Amino acid sequence: MQDSQQEQPEAQAWICLECGYIYDPAQGDLETNIPPGVCFDKLPGDWCCPVCNGAMSQFIKFESQL
């Protein structure tokens, strides 16, 4: 039963520590032609934050408080 309460790894959102942009795999990043359904670890190596151009290394897993 715990599995259904935990977020699936592929659905994990990530937040940019520089500007607060949240990459949500369910939405993708249409600005950079990343379709919905692409998990963070499957993004191209040269992908960067569409808001501040921060590197992927500036992102951490986003834990919603809701």
C-alpha cells in the first residue's frame, strides 16, 4: 500500500535552486521541445533551466508540502 502513496520516480518533479523553476515531467518543457512524459534523468545533457539557464546540476528533487 505504501507504493501507491509514494510518487513514482518517473513522475518526480525537480526544482532549480537558482530561480525556483519546477520541471514537472507530466508537463515537459515545451519551450525547449521536451514533450510531456520525459523524466528528469532522461533530459538531454545540454538541457538547462528555461528561466535562468541554470545547469541540470542546479536542480534537486522537489518535495511538495501539499
